[in-house]
Amino acid sequence: MTAASLWACVVLAGILQLASGSEQLPSSSTDPGPLFLTPLIEACNFTEAKNRSNVTLFKEAGINANAHSGYITVNKTANSNLFFLFIEAEDKPSTAPLMLWTQGGPGFSALFGMLLQNGPLAFQLPANLSKREHSIQKNVSVIYLDVPGREFYAAGDSYSARYSVALAQEMLMCQSDDVNLTFEGTIGGVGFLGPILDLADSSNFLYQASMLDTNGYAAFKLQFETMRNLTATGNISYYPLVIGMLATTLFASEPKTLFQNLTLYNSQASPLYTEMPLSMLAFFAFANTSDFKKAIHVGENTKFEFVNPNLLVSLAADFLVDIRETVQYVLNRTRVLFYTGQLDTLFPSPNLQNYFETLSWTHAHTYRAASRRTWKPYDLYYGAAAYLKSAKNFTSAVVLGMGHYGAFDKPLEVYHLMMEFINRNLSFAPI
């Protein structure tokens, strides 16, 4: 497979928090409201659904790709709907592989990834959209389930890495001739894959990065030891207490968390960001402009949020669920790429790399014994971009200079890393 045919589809799935806006978009005096496609699909009005979901934004920006967006109803009783944005690949859209991309959070719209990490349009300060030079969309396109032999990949970062491996397991367990998709692999970036009390204990990293002094280090370490001791009892009645302690320890919020009070940072992503980057703050304002929301069919009254607090609360119990068996199942049956950030202050890379060493799967011994090597995205790239460690179908990467925002920090490097995985230059067949 050539680099040009890599991605047949970017499926950017968000959860009821959509948006985006641009001063360059045509203004409309009327708002048709959110586009709910399920009634049209159930009535077999497929042509109308296709026409109404058409998004012209990308072609207006000089990107030769068709796109569609709207809401799919997943629970009528609860009025729960899932937003999607499909963007066809510019190159060979009818044959290129498919990818489902989801965003971390949880409850973080994948429009963040589309505009700030890997999509065909890049948001730039002060409030502009421009064509992205290195976009996965050049080679990835819309999912058409009736196209035989299409390769399919599941990818996501942070919390959404859990979605990726869960979807991989489901597709590998339930393969059917009725769905003509060949599952080819999963990608997880800066992923919430291991037990959170191990992954998120960044005490050592924060101290070594001078973000904690000795007193702060002791206090932060003690907080995690206390939470681990509570869960170690096996008494599930302690779980709500532990989840509450996590909420007051990690991230940035009001009132301030322990992380904020001890480090004096208001962003837990990288030692390089004491505050959320300006381009992100501008993006959230930009994302809520009426014209853009109407352009992608979400309705101008839909609010785009950094994090959906209601969804965060509803998924909080999942934070203490160990998905080790799911990860091991996937490792035993398909190709896998997990990449971590050298400067990740939320899930420090050493914590994730140690977790990978503990996994039990067919080639675990080979992986543990393997030596890591440096990697660069292309020959003329100056220096190294990552460390790689591989065994058969699994590659783990440490992207140098990257924090928890993943491809926001290192878009070119992550793009080429994912391309090499899809092109089978990394992580070979599991047998």
C-alpha cells in the first residue's frame, strides 16, 4: 500500500458537543437546526439524507474531498444522539482504507482532532482555517459498509484509546460476512489503557521536571498511595471516594485541584504549558460561531464544550476499570500501535511503557527482550523524532517533545508514524 492510498476515511466522531466557526464561511440568516439523519434513514430516504448532510466547507477551502455530517440517534428514549463528520480521502476514496477516529476526554469532541491535530483544515490564530499540509485525510475517507474488502482501523487518543481497543475486540470477535470490512489494526495515542492510579501517578515525573518541590512531591505521592490503599481493600464502597479524590487531584478546574495547587500550573498536559495554549482557547470560541455550526449541521444553539461535564460524571466509574484483558485480546489478534508523549504530565510515558511490559500476550517475551531504536519520519529529518520498540504485530513509540495533547504538539511526527503503521512498515502480522 502506498502512502497515497493509506487513509480511505476519517470518521471524526464527537459526542453532542460540536462546533467550529470561521469568519470565512458564508453567513445564513436562517438556522435549520441540528440535522438528525436517523428518521430519514429509517424511512429509506437515503438520497435526501446524503444531500442534506453534505458539507461544502472543505471544497470551499480548496480541499478536493466530499464530506457529510449530522446526528445519528442511538437511544430514542433518552434522546441520545451521536454526531459524526465523514471526510472522503482526496486520493482514491473508493479503495483507500477506513479509519474511525475518536477523541479523548472523555466527552471531548473529535472536532478538536480534526481542526487542531490531523484533519484537512487547520485552525490558526487569530481565527483562521487553512489547508493542512500533513493531513491523514489525504488518504483516509468515508465509511461505506457496502464496499467489499475495505480495510478498517480504529484510532483514538487519551481516554478514546479505550474506545479503540474495545471496538477492535468487538470487531475481531464478531466478524461477519454481512459487513465487508477487514479489521487491520488499532492505534492508541497517549492512551488511558492501564489502571489509572498507576498511569496517572506522575509524582516522579513532575518532581524531575521541577514542577514539584520536595514537599509537593511528598503530598502528591501520598495522595496516590492513599487511593491505591483504598482500592486494594477490594471494598467497592470505597470507589466513589477514590473517584472523588481523583477529581480533586488531577486536571485543572475550579476549585483548583491538588495538581494546580502544588505545581501552580493550570494545564496538565506538558511542562511546556502552564496554561492551555492560546490557539486552543481561541479554537473553542471559534468553534461556537453560528456560521460554522450551521455549516456542519449541528444547529447554532448547540454549544461546543471543552469537556462535557455530564458525560464525564456518567463515565467516572469506568476510570477504575482495568481493561488489561481487552488490550491483551487485541494484541493477540491484530496489529497495534501505541504511542506515548515524552513530556506527558498526565500519563507520563514511563508509566505507560512499564504497563506495556506487564501485558501477557503471545509475543510478550519477545517484546520485553527487544531493544528500542530511534526513528525519524523521513531521511532529511534532523535528529530523531521518537523511540520505537517492536515485537511482531506490536509497536510502542515514545514521541520526543510531545505532551498529552498528542498530535497538537507534534502533528508531522504523529502523521508519519501513523502512515508507517498503516503502510505496514511497523507492527507486522500477528501470526
